[in-house]
Amino acid sequence: MLIDLNGDLTPICFKVGPMGKARFEEFNRAINALYASGAAPTFATTFRKGEFDFLDKLKVNLKTLLHTEQEYQFVTPFQEGDHLEIETKLASVKQRRGMAFVSLESEVKAANDLRLRSISTFVLRETARG
Amino acid sequence: MGFELNQPLKPLAKPPITREQLREYAVASGDSNPIHLDDKFAQEAGFPSVIAHGMLSMAFMGDCVNFNFPPTQYDIKTLSCRFKKVTFPGDIITAHGKVKSIHSDGSLTLVLWTENQAGEHTLEGEAVIISKR
């Protein structure tokens, strides 16, 4: 079984914050960013806890998992001091020929003001690669 | 500043990816999937060694957009990519791009990609940017 769709499929919600310069800078150091301050374009990857927790709910074996696509839709920039609310939901699942295609969609809001939407797509394979 | 269709962006070359960087990225991003940190786990998944986070290369892609369109002057509206090829420690990733289309509201669609030292595309994607002015 690649994925268990019989369990709890309700969205995962969690909070992060307040956002501070130190969080942006830690991420920027890890990617050798040109700009040391401010949120890098992919800073929102630091809020993927909901994705990992959702994949866990789906009983996904990480050895079968490949992240194949990522999309960010930016609405308003992060601000220092933001208290963020993140909701991650299962957007779609397709299964065929020993593979499953899973998309998870997350919305990141600060005081109900949408900061961005993130869509992550994964492929799960029957057997490990190789 | 004016732009033309197919105008190439200035490429952004990053230092070779190191295991230390993968550990730092795992902490900073919260993605501590052992496939990026534990050789044995990666080998059981069919890879010769740990693999770099795909999102690390996407970060390089985003940095290339910032390099060409400074965040003080431009906003990124969308950024997307497909992960085409796995990256390993020691690989040297360079981010590239060009102007795909110019829109009436002044926004630009960019085609983006990252290459390894063999010239193979590891990511392919797009971004839409718009001037803050």
C-alpha cells in the first residue's frame, strides 16, 4: 500500500511566530543567499511541517517518496512580527500503475491576511528507486 | 529598465553542495527526511548516497531571480518548478533564466532552470515578477 486514504484526511493547522529577522537569516545562510536579510523566495518551505504531518497521516514510506513539483503563489510579503497560521490540506490524489501522485496545498496567513499559497506535488512508487 | 523577449538572466553559480550544507538546510527548513542526511537510508531508497533537498536547488532558483530583479525593486508573484534530476553532495549548481513573456501590466514571465556541472537540468520552472513602481 502506497498511501492510506481511509484515515483522517482533515486539514492540518498550526501556528508559527512571531517572525523575526533571525529566522530569515538562518534560512538565508543555509542557502548561501545573496541577500542576508528579508525572507528568501522559498522561505515558506520552513512551514512544511503540515506536509510532513499529512504524509505521516497517509502512512507514506519516505523511501518511496519523491517531491516532483513545487509552486508558490505570493500574495503579500512576510513581515517581521507576523504570527502565522498555516493550513495544509490534501488537494488531490491519483493512483495508477504502481504509483500515487499526491498534491498538498498550504495557505499561510497572518491575521487572516493571505501571505502565500504553496502547492507541493509528490510521487510515491511501489518500490524504492533503482 | 527595459527587457526583451528571450533576454537571458545573469546566471548565478553556487559553491559545491556539501553534506554540512544539507545538515544546515535540514535544520533551517525543517526538512530532516533522512534521505538527505543518512547514506544508509538513501541507499535503501536506491540512491548511491544522500541526495540534496530539491528545495535547496529551488532556493538557488529564487536567489537567481533576486540576483537579476532585486527584491527592493521587484515582487515575485509566482515561483514554480519541476524537479528533473537528483543532486548529490559535490554537485555544482548554477541557476539560469530568460525572459519568456512581457505583459501589458509590466510583469514578466521568466523561464528558469538549474544545471549541474555536467550541464544537465536539475530543475525547470517559471516565475512571474512585477516592478514595485
